[in-house]
Amino acid sequence: MKTAIIPYKGKKLATEYACRIIERLTEYGCTFTIPYAFHDTIKSDKAEYVKTEFEAVENADMAISIGGDGTIIHTAKDAAVLGKPVLGVNCGRVGFVAGLEPSELSLLSKLFDGSYTVDERMLLEITVIRDGVSHKAYALNDVTVTNGAVSRMIDLDVHLNGEFITEYRADGVILSTPTGSTAYSLSAGGPVIEPHMKCILLTPICPHSLFSRSVLFSDDSEVAIYRGRDSRENPVVTVDGRLSETIGENDSIVVSRADISARFIKLNSKNFYRILDEKLNERMG
């Protein structure tokens, strides 16, 4: 089996865990693809060093991503595009999407005896239409529409399947997958949704209303966000905390379920609610 090893670039501990993982998997005859940026710090005579993380995943049977949620999400989206499964090893603060903790590396043997499962997670497809040109991206957690770095309310119009349904005066809105319900949406007061469900969650951020609550849409919905007619601010759309674009007066953000899914390898038997309880307690501690 050929495995892509993708550690978080800015964390020495992630590189150390990557070396330990390689050492364990080599015992089972594994070979590896590793981004060239790590050729000085992760050495193996069973490794092929390639230019990019995407190329590493492309040339492997599966990927192991070592880092926090941001690193694992980035690898998972590359793997989803390529139809490959990913195993996330937590090297961050919480690691909601990680399938393994550093203390559980002995469970890697399950990759070779078939005693593991693969969880399929829904992705969102985001189409940003700016000046008549479409830009597409995928989100595993969420897409947010806010006023960017300026702490000021904005007016946003929401359309469902081509029809206007409501407007928000708020700090912004979050559109998330069930996986992303435990991320920014949860902090904004949204509900927890089991990650295997198929739906789109909209959560307003600090709405200027006593009765604005999260809304669930079916997974075959198309939700579009426009700048409100009375708004003087140009909203900023951010995908999974990384990709950001400014939306002008005649631009739009269209969100729907993607036609690809992320596939996460699960080596332990913990259910979602047990993991949620442990992670939230860690974060509160």
C-alpha cells in the first residue's frame, strides 16, 4: 500500500509523529509519497518526494494527514477530489475531524487486517459569481459571509432554489455541513448535527433580531446569498477558514451539496457523541 504523508508544515511535533507513523507502516511493507518541503525532516528509503501535497495524495492509495482540523480538512478535500480516503491524526488543539490521537498509533495495524471503517462526509460546493465570472470551491466545514475584518453589521438576502425567502441584518451568516456543525456554527449558537446526515445548516451570526435561529435545508437545496439592497458594505465570503473573496453589489454566493464526498478512515470504535463529549470537555478545560 502506498500512503501519502501530509504533516502540518509549521509544527515540529507533526513532523515527529509523521516519522513515527512511517516507521510503523514500513513494518507492513508500506511505501510513501511525501511533499518535497519535508525531504530534509522526514527521511525514508521507501518514500517518493513530490512537489505538492495534492500530487502526494494523487500518487497514493490513501492519505494520512497529521495536524489540527485545518490541516486535515485541507487534505480531506484534496483526497475527495481524487476519490481517496484519508486518516486524520490529531496534532492540534481539538481535532474534531481527526480519526486518531497520537496515543493511538498502535491502531494503525488495523489498516492491514481490514478491521476499520470508512465514514463518508458531505461536502458543500460554493460558487462565487463576481463580475459575471464563476469561481468554485469545496467546503467540508462551512462557508461564512461576513463583513471581513470590520466589526459592523451587514444586510444579506437569502434565496432558496431561486426564490427569495428572508433577509438578515447581522454580523454575517454561516452555511455549514453536518461535519461543520461542531465548528463556527456551534460557537454561534447552532445545533449539533450527526455528521452522517445530509443537510445544509444556516446559522446567523449575532442577528439583530430576538427570533433569528438556525435553519436546516435539505441536501438537494440551493441556497444563494446576496448583498442586501440597503447594505453599504461588501461582504466577504470565507471557505473553511482559508479562501476569502469580497462580494460586490451584483455578485452572489451559491451553496449546494457537492457531487463528491470526503472519506475518513476510522480505526477506533468511539461513536460521534462520545467523541463530541470528549472534545468539548477538552476545549472547555
